[in-house]
Amino acid sequence: MILKFWYNRIELSHEEKKERRKDRILLILSGILMGVAFPPFPFPLTLFFFVGLIPYLYVIQKKKTLAEINRASYLTFFIFSIITIYWVGSWQKESDPFLMIAGGTLLFFEPILFLIPSTLFYLARKSFSENIALLLFPFFWACYEYLFMLTDISFPWLTLGHGLAEFVPFIQIADIVGAVGLSIIVIYLNIFLFKSFISFKKSYKKFKINLSIAVLLFALVLGYGLYRIESFHISQKKIRVGLIQPNLDPWDKWNITNLNKLIRSYIDLSKEAVNKGARLIIWPETALPVFLTDGSHNAELDSIYYFLIKNNVYLMTGMPDIKYYYPGEKIPENVKNNKIGNTYYATYNGILLLSPNSRYIQHYGKMKLVPFGEKVPFVNQLPFLGKLINWSVGISSWNVGRDTVNFEIPNLTESDNSSQTKDSISINGLVCYESVFPYFVTNFVQRGAKLIAVVTNDSWYGKSSGPYQHKEISVLRAVENRRTVIRAANGGISCIINPLGETDLESKLFVKDVIVGDAYLESSKTFFTKYPLIIPDISMAISFWVFGIFLLIKIKNKFFHC
């Protein structure tokens, strides 16, 4: 049976077919404009974000049925997705077939999520009017972007605000509204430019009003950004960091048998950072392919501690981590059972902080796991899925980390006059994909993080758009919270991003490198950090209100229609 969503049984006239072809060209054009506005395309193309939805809006305002609107929406955002996240399947010769299948499926699934705002637009138009529906559309979009961050299949990569990362003056308002708020601004600019376009021949007065609103909105946001850049004072406290980029093959690394040789290569690179004054060394995600603290790698751990003590430096490193639970202990849900010895354990894609002054190791377990890549979606509800779906490299069954803990490092802060102070600093560590979630990151800053560190391994995706996009997304986390973001990536891009979203230092992709620079430490909290959920809450309230009004009207018409 062919779904009506895809197939129109009514025979179309020649003019209707011509109109349909025109509409499809406009929808494809919209998808292309939005796609080439997204990183890694250079900044001037970012401006297409402010007009890219105009062809799409022109088409959907003509459509009468929900199916027509959603078909149009799917086409536009399928093109958008293909251009921006084509890389998700990796598509390299070493890639796991399941990763390719999951990535290919995502390319077709992602555009379906964009049907949430288009459906709400249809409901608002049926309940109110075309104009009101258009004016509410940005909130429907924000509702979709936020809801997509909450489930096991969350992939908020294409939040429109993320695409503006290279337009540094414009994104400064993210310290108030966040990336999702930027999405709302982008869509409003498209709407008012669209309204001015369609009213040009009909009403010159409406044309001027709508164009003026668009220009004023753009000018206010840009003006705020220029003011913030000019007036923001970078903290006098800083820490010199060394970011280690070993450029290891992500597949071969998991088959390495000479662990000591691998550790020596990390330490040699770390010595370069120490020689340039680094006090905190950062190694990338899963730097070593072993559970370093499980008790069977004491000699290797001792060699790392020897380096730290000799040079009086701290090490923050991405690392596979394991925690054992024994009979009589409080055992959390969803841990694994080792029937030999009757013990329970949990494994994490984690971060460890090692100190030169103590053998106490601080731990963090990744909480936002990549769907399919690191965790099978809904496996807690449907355990059999975990047996069906598994990566060949053995990293598809991590446990979910349990708390948004920060790392505490004492006596390492320096002022601009190089006088050392005694206050400790709080640093949060994010593992790779976690940096894509704006509301998640604020939890760490609310708990006192003065610096945001990201350990990642984007080498799975080759020289595609993925690593560049991932780096630029971190720019939004810096601006939203006014924190320096430091990224240590296995094959790049490692970088230091200051609290204004400017990249001070960065490595090239797929080279062995050491980045050393100052990371400034901020204590004050932005409006967004303090109140991150204002816009999502308003957007969801409006969306559910519109949905409720539509249902009430349908009920009234069905049961009380005379």
C-alpha cells in the first residue's frame, strides 16, 4: 500500500505539474542555501542563513493540507541534512558496516524531526491565521530543537544557532539566549524578509514595515555583539595548558599490543608542552585502549605518575574507565554482571584527572552517549537490542555516567603578572559529543566550572565536515557561558577558544601536534548560564497551547457543530 503522504492519486493538469516542479526547485534551493551556510563553509556563506528559508516559507504558505506541508518540509530538510551531516556513516574503508548503516539511516530519519515545527505551523494556521502561524513558527522550531536533545536518539547537531559559529559578532547574544535562541532569531529574520518580499507588489507600506523590522532585529543583535566584544574584560587569572594531539589511527589503536610504546609517545609529546610552560596536560578521548585503573596496569600507571611528579604537572585524559561493585554494596541499575566471581561492574567512556601530589584519581563518566555508536537507543527498555547491535571495535556498550562532576585542581592559577595564587580551580570535562548539548554544559558551569575542557576523537570521520563542525559548535559553548573552551582531539581539531568565541590557537587536521597556550579562567555566570531553560520552556508552552487549542476546536466542531 502506498502512503498518501508520498503519493498524490489525483491526476494533475499541465499547469499544476509545472507549479509542482517550481515548488520542488524552491524547496531544494532552500535546503542548499541552509546547507552551505553551515560550517565548514566559510563565513560569507553564513549569511545565507538569514534568507535560506524564504523559498521554503513561500512554498508551505501555499500548501493546504498537512501532508503537503510535511512533504515539502521533508524535501528541504533532507537536502539540508545531506549537505551538512553526510559524514555520519564515516564511509571509510575501515568503517564498521553497522556504523555505515546507522549513519545512512540517520540521514533519512533526521529530516522527519523537522516535521514537528511544520506540523505545529499547520495546526496554528487552522486554529488562528496564516500570519499568527508564521509569527509562532520560530517557537515551534525551538520546541523541536529542545525536545530532540532529551531522548535516547538525540542528535542536536543541526541546531541552527550552531551554524552561526563563524559570525562571531552576531553570536555574542548567545550569552543571553543560547544557541536555540539564535535559531529563533534566524527564523524571525527569514520570516520578516519573506513577508516583505510577498508584500512588495501588494502593499509598499507593509513591505517597508517588515523590511524595517528585519533590519532592526539584525542591527540590534549585531550591535549587542560588537558592544560585548568591545566591553568584555578577560579575566586576569589563567592557566597554561598543553593539548596533546597524537594522531593515532582510531581503528588500529584498539588493537595495540605495546602499551608502553604508546604511553612513551604521549609522554614525549607532553614533554614538549611542559617545555613551553604547560601546567595542565590534556590527552584526547580514550587516549589508551585499556582500563588504566583496573589494577592490571600498575607499571604503566607508575610511568605516567613518574612524569607528572618529575615535572609537577597535572594530567586530564580521556580514558576507558571501569568501576566494580561487590555483594553487600549499593549497586546502581544497568550495571554489567561478571558471573565469574559474582561481581558487578560498569564501564565508562571517561575522563581521569591525575595529580603529581597524590595518587587519588578524579573520575568522570560520559553522560551523553552517541546513539548507536556508544549506546544502543532504548536498550534499557528493550535489552535484546544490545545483543543485536554491537560495534566491532568494542565501544558500543558504555554505561551512562552518573553525575556532572567538575575536576578540582589546586594551586595552578596565575595572574597576568605571573604571581601564583593559592585558590583552586574547577574545570569540567566533556567527552566528544557532549559538547553539542548547550543545556547540559550549563550544569557544570552552574556548579563552579571556570574552564571547559573537551576531549574528543573525531578521526572516525576522516577529512569530512564532521571534525570542523564539531570544533565550531564548541564556539557556542564558550560564548553562552563566557568560558574558555580547550579541546584536545586525537587527530584534530585541537584548539583554545576564548570566552568571546574567538579561536586563539588551533591545530590542523590529521597531524601529530602539541598546542600550548593560556586558558583564561572566568567566575561570573551569564544570564544564559543562570536561566538556560527560559526559551525552551516558553517555546514548549506555546507549542502545547497551540496543539491544545487545535484539539478543542476539533472537538467543538465534531460534537457541538450545528
